[in-house]
Amino acid sequence: MSNKKPIGIALIAIYSAFSGILFLLTGAVMLLASAVPDMPVWMTIIGMLIIVFGVFSLAAVYGLWSIQAWGVKITKWLYIIAIPLGIISIFPVYPDSEMTVANTVLQIFGISISAIIIWYISKESIRELYLSQNNA
């Protein structure tokens, strides 16, 4: 059996790796900023959650790239979680934040990408690829 990956898996892995690295960097900056006196506690909590999301994203990339069934499962769950988070992020939920057209467009774009990724990795051919590799 060939180890050739479908182009969709390669694109999802690249996108997820880029996102995971950005999550780690964003979380680290939030944690550093939360160390400043009088910063709100929510900044620390959100920073830690973003770092965890980044670690899971990078783990999912490894699983996708190495054709592991758990990689598809983690990827699917991460993007399922990303959809409601994207919907929530459209609205101004942080203190002193306001709704902007640019944020709304970016969040809708991110939600669409998440839905496409979930659809793609749920396709029968992709599921069979990951199941056959793990049973070999």
C-alpha cells in the first residue's frame, strides 16, 4: 500500500501546523502580559487555554501526517470546538471590546474553514485511509 497522502490532508496539516504555532505564540504573549500587575485573571486563563489548543493542534498535525487514526479524531474535535468559539468571537465578549466588520468576516471565514475540514476528514475515503493504515 502506498503512503501517499491526499492533497487535502497535506493542506489541512499545513494549515493546522500554522494555526498551532500561532496559538502557542498568542498564548505565550497573553501569559506574559498577564504577569503585569493589575491585569485581569481571565487573561491568564485564556492564555493557558490557547496554549493547550495549540499543543493539541500540533499533536493532530503529527497524527494526520503520519496517518494515525487518533490524528483524525483530534483534528475533528478541535475543529468542532472551533466552530462555536468562532461564533462566540463574532460578538464582543471581552471587556471593552466592540463589534467590527473585519472581525465578523474573519470569524465567518474561520468557521467556514473549520466546517470544510470536518467535512473532508469525515469523507469515507479519508476514514478508510486512516483505518487501513492502523490495521496494517
